[in-house]
Amino acid sequence: MSAQARGAASAAPASATVTTLRQQNRAAALRFVLQQGETTRADLARRCGFSAASAANITSELIDDGLLAEVGSVSSRGGRPISLIAPRAEGAYAIGVDVGERGVAVELFDLSLTMVDREFRGGGHDETPPDIHRDLVEAIAALRMRNQERWPRVLGIGLGLPGVVETGPDGAQVLYAQSLGWEPWPIPRDLDADLPVFAENGAKTQARAELWYGAARGIDHAVVALLGRGVGLGVISDGALAHGAFSSAGEWGHTKIVVGGARCRCGQNGCVEAYLGADAILAEWQIRGGSFEGSGWQAIGALLAAADSDTDARAVVDGVVEALGAALGSVVNLTNPERIVVGGWVGMRLMEHGSARIADAVRRNCLTRLGTQFEIVPASFGGDTVALGSALMPITALIDTPRSELFAV
């Protein structure tokens, strides 16, 4: 090999290394600013381990790309004011979807993660995958019609789904929703002609939102519970969301708390969901003579209100608190979290009604020492958490995209 050829060969890996490092630094900077919401170049340098010059160069590049903006200044000690940088809200958009068994909530977020538009479909009865597919296509088309000027900067569609989402070697994703009685459902890619689709279990998208912006922010070890019609969990370990070998980590709703217990929608017995899912809770109240309208937020609220004066309603709520304590107590023993975040519409209702009772029940059902090491708090975002976490999937893809492949700005 000639000297010239040897030089070219050695230069190529070096060039690749520099390019990779530059992209990693850019990604770290963009992620930091998106999560902080507002910061300074000095804080960016300190928190990301950059030199002042590198922080300035990366920031200037992201401003040139239309992703960040200077939004004001703060005073310094005797010097010039220090510029504040923040996400440029209109720099990019992402769609986040909360897919339920009765329909879809489709929300459009800007780069500051502010929801700017939303569309609902379904809601009247349980739906099949073809129904959900139709809902998604119609809702996204309606958003596109109302947001035509924004659409060229929409990054993609994130779906938060009720079940296990597996990703194959070719990137194709399949939903396994055993509790809903659905056959394995390939995640549709034809929801919009111009947008990529990302999918994840809804409990994990909720956990991602709480990790980035909510009650799990800055916490290295946490669990984020989702209680609705279904029950799920996101496990945060060393500051990252756990997925397991095939993305099914966190199927807490189908762990067992009663051997041979109540029949679960998944076809097994004694599952957490058979005691803490909304349908199971309301069915127990109905057996005891409870009367309520619907099967959602208001019905659970009526149960909790009745528990203040009605012995049957109180017995149902007491049973729910004890079951939740047992289920989360086991999670504490398994994962040793610093924080337990309880979300989902049933979870939020329960926390509003008796967070201290729930914390006591969890501590009675875990090892004494571990029970002193966590706090339990409600989720930060209420009903929008799954959609927000879903929107973070295309935004994460943006963060990891090399500048050369970025959309035209």
C-alpha cells in the first residue's frame, strides 16, 4: 500500500470519529435544551461537559437550523446580560396519540412540547383494530387540514398503544393486545403519506413523559404506574426506561396478586388488572348494589364520593387501596425505586382521594427498609401524559438525526 493510501485509510476512521462525536454532542445539547425548556450557554456547557467554545458553536448551529432561539437574557455579575436559549416552538412539530380500546386522542405538539391542536375519534364502544386504523387516518387528516402551514415541519406520529409492542429486525412493529382479544396487529404505516410512525406501549410513553418533564424528572430510579381500563408500568433504571428483551418489560397489570383469583381480561386469573382496572372496580361496586353512569372518569369519581358515606362503596375503595398496596409493594421489593408516580385516569382519581392511604398500603406490603426509601406522587400531566410521551418518540428521532439529513429549514 502506498504512503498516500495508508494516509487516506487512517484519515477515514479519524474523520468518522470526529463526525460521530460532533453528532453526539449536538444530540446531547438539543436534548438538554428541550428538557430544560430554557437555559444559558454556560449552563449547557457545564451540564453537558462541553467547553464554552463548543457550547457556543453547537448552539449557533441549532439556532441556524431553526430548532433553538434566543428568548431573552438574565443579568450577570457586572458584565453583559447573559442570553437565554430555548426550543423554537415552531421549529418542529410532532404528533402524539393515546390509543385506547374505545378510540384515539390525537394531539399535535410544537417543539416546546405545547399541545397546539387535538382531534378525537371513537369513544362510544369497544373498537377493533380496523376501527382504530380508521380513527387514526381520519383524525390525522383533520389535523393536517387545519395545520397545513405547520405540516412540512411535522416530524412523525407516535402511538401509545394498549399492549406489548415488539419491533422486528427490519423495524416493523407488531402490537400484541391479549387483554383486548385482538389478534397480533401490525402497526400501520399508512396513517399519513409523508410521516413516519413510531409505536410503544402506552404505560411506557407515560413514563417517558414523566421522566422528561414530569414527576420522574431527575430521578434515576422510579416506577410510573398507569391505571385506567388497563393497568401498566414504566420502570426507570439508571435514568433510562427499561424495555426488556422484547419490549414487554413493565407488564405489571398481568402479574398475579391472588393465586387462582378473579378472572382477568387476558384470560388468566388473579392479575393486578383484575382488581385495579376500571371495569373490575366498577363491576365490584355494581355487585354490591352501586349505581352509576358510564364507565369512565365520572363513574370512578362517583364511587369515591359515595365511599365517604356508603359502606358498600367504602368496602370497594378499601379493597382497591389494599390491592394497589400489595401490587406496588411487590414492585418496590423488585425495583427499589426512589419515587413511585401514579397516573392514568383511575390512578389520578385514587391519588386525589387518598394518596396517604395508598402510600401506607404500599409500605405495609414491602420490606420495611425499602419502604423508607421512596416517595409516592401523582403523575404531572393527567390525561395528556400518554400522548405527550408518544410525541417524544419522533422528537427523539429528530435529536438523533445527523444535521446533513435534517429537513430543509
